Amino acid sequence: MMSDSRVSSVIQEWANTYTGHNLNPTNTNQADSTNQLAQMDMIPYSHSQGLVRGDSDGRVAEQMMGLSYLSFPTSCLSNTSSMGGIHHQSHTNTQQEFSSFLSPPLRAPINKRSISKDSPEYRLRRERNNVAVRKSRDKARRRILLTQQRAMQLQEENQKLQMRIEQLTQELDTLKHILSQRHMHGAEERAEGCSSI
Amino acid sequence: MMSDSRVSSVIQEWANTYTGHNLNPTNTNQADSTNQLAQMDMIPYSHSQGLVRGDSDGRVAEQMMGLSYLSFPTSCLSNTSSMGGIHHQSHTNTQQEFSSFLSPPLRAPINKRSISKDSPEYRLRRERNNVAVRKSRDKARRRILLTQQRAMQLQEENQKLQMRIEQLTQELDTLKHILSQRHMHGAEERAEGCSSI
DNA sequence: ATATATTGCGCAATTT
DNA sequence: CAAATTGCGCAATATA
């Protein structure tokens, strides 16, 4: 696939990114990450596009219909600082927010297996996830970039093809015209020749 | 918006997203799509692509070269939980982290004009920014989606154009052949006619 | 200089 | 169970 030498480098690279075939050792990431996403381009986000996931807040259904950013932040639920817009700022906080009426106010690791916070195990998990997140986002950025470049390149190619078509069409018209002329002349000549016999 | 019927919807929408202008109805083919937006597509992120911004941590130069996710999280600076990978989890924390040796341990809004935390003004700003962030990300998602669709569409168009070119080329060859035949016949006929006179 | 828009980052819930 | 995704809020910037 994509062996056509006329395909430009960007497209080639794009194909590589999505097909998992690496021609370019340039990709320095040991975390290559190029999988077989093939057509996809759309899979990453579209998969959860109309889908909702419910964050740790109460935030659940949102942007579907493009209204996410006017969800309920300022108007409905959270505004002051209670629970809508906080979250981190201290996840300790979040915990407090909810735990305030079901457990001790300040960090009570006695919640779930003592895996709460400052546990070395917790930090390890967090750090690993952070790495994964960075990696994933990096990948996404590259993907987007490639798609953009690919689009631009396709556009250019499109223009060239359009021009080529115009050229060919004109050539064709010319030939057709010549042919019709030739046809008439041929008839005339033949007529003359016959009459002269 | 969305008035030109000759430009395919996706491309039209894409153009709107980037330029806010309708595509010129001058374009004859819906497949055309040849405009001058080209570069746009890259503006959003490219502008700060190779640029670094220095987060609140010490995190400064990173992903350039695609190594962001192996920056220094696990290896160098932060690992345990001290200061490298934290940040929020309690920005209160961050503050504590540093303030621990230059000011009271727990939140001391006496830092800068009392604009620190829990200030209603702070919350207002935060909430507004959160809205802006959601909006911006929503926009980005749509943009990406459009670019993807646009790329796919351009690809399809490309294929069609290629086929059209092949068709025209073949037609042209046929005509050329006919013309050459006709030419020879005409010569023969003319020769015959002349000889008969 | 203020308001909004972007962007990288870490967190947590979910997926894979 | 580990890694990958994804939405979210925060803070630093960039833009308007």
C-alpha cells in the first residue's frame, strides 16, 4: 500500500502513523506508539464524541450539541467553590468535600485500603499515569499535525489534478475539432476526386 | 453561513472554522476546495509548537523532540511526591511546598493582595477560565474533526480526479490514433484520386 | 491592563 | 494489573 512514488512525504508519514509501518527511523521515541489505526483518524475522539463519561464531579452529559462550555459552571451548581468547579486544587479537597459528611474532615486514608495519597504506591501510580498521559497527548498532537499536513497536501494535489484535467480536456477538444475538420475535408476531396473521374 | 451549495459541506464548514468566510462560489466543482486557507490549519498549535512555556513547576523545555513524556518525572527530579509531579493535587500544596521554608505552613493569603484562593474574585476568575477552557477545547475538537473529514473527502476527490484523468488520457489516445489513421487514409485517397486524373 | 483564548500538566475515571 | 484515553480544573501565556 502507498507504494506510489507520487505520494508525497507527508502522506507517506501519515500512512505510517496510521498503519503502524515505520519507514522513518527518525521517530526517536522509544515509545513509538504507532499502532494500526488505519482509517481511523476518527477513532481517537469520535469514539467518545457523543459519549459521556461522568467526571469525578457531577459533570456528566455536556458538550454533545456543542454546549459544553455553558454547562452549569457559573449558573447552576457550582460557582462559589463548593463542588462544581473544584476537583483538584486539592483532591484532598474533593475528598473533603464529600467526606465532610461521611468521614473525618482531613485525609482519612482509612477509606479504601489505605491507598490514599502520599502512599508510595499511590505516587508511583500517579507518576506512571502522568507519563502515560504525556505520551498519549504527544501522540495525539503529532497525529493531528499529520492530519493537517496531509489535508493541505491533498489539497495541493487536488489542484494539480484539476489543472491536469483542464489541460487534457482542452487537448481533447482540439483534437476533436481537428478531426471534424479533417473529416469534412476528406469528404470534399473524395467528392472532388469522384466527380473528376 | 453554509450557503454555497457547490462547495461540499465539510470543506465549507472547515473553511468557516478557520477563516470565518464563506468559500467563494466561483468554484465550479464541489470537489474543488482550492482556497487560500492552506496555512491556517497550522496556526493554532504550531505557533507554540517549538516554543516552551515553563509551567508552574520547573518544567520548562520538554516535548520539543518528542520526548516530553520522559522528561524528568520518574528519573530525575520528582518521583517520590515532593515537588516534581505534583502541582495541583492541591495548589495549596504547591504553595506549601515552597512556602514551607519562607512562610506559615498552611494557606497564608497574606501573600499577594489577598487574591489568593477562596477569594470570591479568585473563584470568579477560575470559573470563567474554566468556561473558556471548555469552550476552547470544544472548538479544538470540532476543528480536528473537520480537518479529518476534510482530509478524507479530499482523498476521495483525489481518487475521482485520478480516474477522470485516466479516462481523458485514454480518450485522447484513441482520438490520436484515429487521427493518425485518418491521416494515412486521406493520403491514400488523395494519391488515388490524383493518379486517376 | 483586563478579559478571553490557548496550552501543558496532573488527577481520576474509564478503556483497552 | 499496566498502559492508554479522556474530561476537567489550574496556572502560565498568548491574544484580543
